Amino acid sequence: MTGVVSYLVFFACVVLILGIVTLGLNLQWGFTGLFNAGVAGFYAIGAFTHAILTAAPQPQYLGNFGLPWIVGVVAAMAATAAAAWLVGVLTIRLRGDYLAIASFGIAVSIQLVTLNWEALTGGSQGITRIPKPLAGVFDTPLAFNLWYLALLAAIVGALYVALERIVRSPWGRVLRAIREDEAAAIALGKSARRYRLEAFVLGSTMMGLAGALYASFIGFVSAFDFLPIVTFQVWAMLIVGGSGNNRGALLGTFVVWGIWTASGALVTKLVPPTYAAQGAAVQVILIGLLLVLTLLFRPQGLIGEEAVVSRHAKD
Amino acid sequence: MFARLSPTEPLLLVQGLAKSFGSLVAVDGVDLAVREGTITGLIGPNGAGKTTLFNLIAGTLAPSAGTIVFRGERIEGEPPDRIFRRGLARTFQIPRPFPQMTVLENLMLVPLAQSGERFWNNWLRPGAVAREERAARARAMEVLDFCALAEKAQTPAGQLSGGQLKLLELARVLMIEPKLILLDEPAAGVNPALIETLLERILALHRRGVTFFIIEHNMDVVMRACDPVVVMAQGRVIYAGSGEGARRDRRVLDAYFGDLPE
């Protein structure tokens, strides 16, 4: 029984962490129409920044400064914001598919750097001994995970409320106008580049925050946590749940991650170890199938976009 | 903010303006002036370069050569958002609403330099943002009333009829009290009753001092509203003068009907 409960708590924590990533992508794609295919890269920058700053010192690493948890979280967001700003300035003129290709390439490059810069990131070994916040206070892993779940719930709740408010502000109204007809928004005096860049940086910063929260939850990060499949999963979460709807983004995260972990458990149980690689591929196929079925039969996603109206423009 | 205009200097002055796409010369050395307080018409056969000219003036396209002076300042090559902020507004031939946003929101988007357009002001100065939003809403309702769209305020813009979308195009730019409005075929595809509404609104705005530059194929509208009329053919201005004069002008007739026998 305890086993099931602790697993569910662990599962819920991961859903909330990935939920932050999906909310960030929703701001970029769902509300502004920016095709960011480099989600995993920004998630990785957040996770590694946090790990490098907070992990317990080890002689063979450049980083591992053993700094406090909160410093790691804030720095992870700052580093991701800076990276997103740089990427944004270079690519923000690109439309649709071109932005997708550029951001995908950048994310792959970031992943390769984390894999090969061993002195900083531990390479394929990754970084271990990342401290968990207030871990000393709790005597069992379950107690810690429950505290962490509460912390994550508070963060996701605050982000959700803030996002709901900001998409209904004049700022959010410009984002929605750019998504619907960028040329018209520009002809009406709006500097689309500025808003695209702001939405890109803000959404990516949320991904960086999620990376830091992931690193300090698991206590370990490696380059293999940030393969392009992560980007694919987050996109599936957003599309399945309902792009342009923050509740949809969270619901989609829950559904897709649920299917991912359940199918993973099933595969481990049913498929003999010699076919483990094929078994893992089944998981990816399932998510792909879910994505295709959603696009075919419910393109708006489970919840679908809601009509967002500025706070002061309602009836 | 702007250089003061001498009484003789036109509001908009275009000189030697040209635009080519590869070997196609769409606008070929256009000179024209739009004087303050006029409704200047722009007519000409299809492919004459009228919409390209509008795109050059509004900044959607950068000219290959030539100058555009608006209120005494050169604006050629500036991005469209900056030109709009100067008070030079344009509407699109095929309306471009924000379809999922309500008609009211389509308008409330438009006012310039809103505090709430800055991300942080929504958290740090919510009072100022709310005040401006209320003012923008009141202004939008006035404009919607004026444009006979008040009943549609809460309707998603994508659900409007073709004619209502034309009115929405006009309503949106009226949110900033522009000095010059470029209208690209306002009457095209609009039913006759709505054309009357539209024309009435344009004339009422004109009486309030707004200057218009209008591309229009509906000759009834052109003759009733526009003075002077500029005629373009094959990328050049071939006539500028009264509407009546254009009807009798040899070059204009040739441009529309091919070379007529003497």
C-alpha cells in the first residue's frame, strides 16, 4: 500500500514539473503561435545550471559549488532566460517551420554539449548528489516527496493564476492578436518582434524553472534526460490537452505522462529483457499514436481552446 | 513632435516611388500628393499597382527607389507599426480581423502605448492599467456605435459578415484618430445598404478633418466622395484631377478600354 502511495506521489511530482514545461510551451505556441521545437534544450539549461551550482563539491568537476537550493533555482531561471533571449534575438524573425528547425537544432546542440563537456556536466555520468531542499527535515523518502509535492503544487498554482491573469491583460491581448494575424497586428502599430521575444523568453524561463525543480527532486541529472524525445512528449501533452488553454496544458501533461509511465511499466513486465529496446520503442509509438488520433478526431485537444477575453472587455 | 506643415505642403507627398519584384515593375516612378482635408481617390485597372503603392506607403513593402514624406518627415522604408504610430493608418482589401477575439477586443487592442502592453505594468501598476482599459473600452464603444457595430461588440470577429468586416477594418483604425487613412477597396463585396453606411461614415469623418486616400472600383462611390482622383495604369500615375475630368481624359479611357479609335 505504502508502495502505491509513494509511487503516486512521485508520479504527481513529475506531472507537476512537466506541467510547468507545458504551460511555458502553451504561452509560446498556444497564445503567441511560436513554434518552439527546442523545449528539451531550455529544460536542460535549467536543470544543469541548478545541478552545477548546488551539487556537493567533487574534485573532478569544474562546478558543483554546493550553493543553496534557492540560488540554484533563481540562477537556473536567469540562465535559461539569457539563453532564450539570445536564441530569440537570432531567430525571432523566423516564421513557423523555420523557427521550429532552428530551435530544434539549438536544443540538440545543447544536449550534445551537456553530453561532452564532462568537466562541467559529468558527461554521460551526469551530476549526482544534487541536494534536495529541506531534505534533512524529513526522515523518509515519502515524507520528503509529500513536502515536495506540496511545494510543486504551490508553484504550479501560482504560475497558473499568473498566466490566466496575464493572457487576459493588454499584453496577452497583443500576443493573441499576433497569433491570429501578425501582419494585421503590425499594421495596427504593434511591434510584433518585441512581443514574440518576450513570450519566447518568458515561456523558456518557465522551462528552465522546471529543469531546476526536476534536478533537485531526482537528485541526479544527465544528458540522457534531455533527448529530443522530451520536446516531443511536451508537444504531445499540449496538443492532447488543448493548446491555448492552461488547464488543457496541465490535463494533457497528466494524461500523456500517465500513458507513458503505465505503458513503460507494462512493457517492463511483459517484454523479455532481450527485447527491452523494442519495448521502449512501443512507448514512443503509443504517444505518437495518441498525438495522431488527437489531431484526427479532436484537433482542439481534450479541453480545447477557451475563448479568452481581456478582463476589461467582458460583458 | 512633428515638423509644422506649411499651408501649401501636402499631408502626404510621394516622389519617384518605384518597386520591382525581379523583372516585374509594379510601381514605376510614382509622383503624387494627398492634401490635408481631401478624400483623394485612387483608381485604375487591375494590376495598375494601386495596392502595391499602398503597401509601400504603409511600410508593408520597402520601395526600390523614391521618397515618401508624411507630415514633413520621410517615412519610406520604415516598418508598418511605426508608420501607424505616426497617424498613418491603412485597412486591407481583404479584411484581416483577429477572428477569435471579440469585436470589442479587436478595437481595444489598438490604442497606442497602453501601460498594460508592458508585461510588468500588469503586476506593478494594475490601477493604471485598469483605468486605461476602461477608457479604451468607452472609446471602443463610441467607435462601434459610429460604425454601426455596437450590437456586435461581444461577437467573435470571425463571425461577422463580409460587409461588417469592412466596417471593423475602419473601426479599428479609428481608435487612434489617424491623420490619414488609406482605405483599400472599402466598398468591394459590400451590399448596397452597407455601402451607404460606410460612405456616410467616411464623409462624416472627413467633415471632422480626417484625410482619406481611397482605392475604389465602385465609380459611384468614387464620384460622390473623392476629389481629387488619381488614376494609375501599369505602375504609373496617368491622371490627377477632378473625377469628372478623369471620365473625359483620353489616357484614362485608353487605360481602361484599350486604345480607342479616334
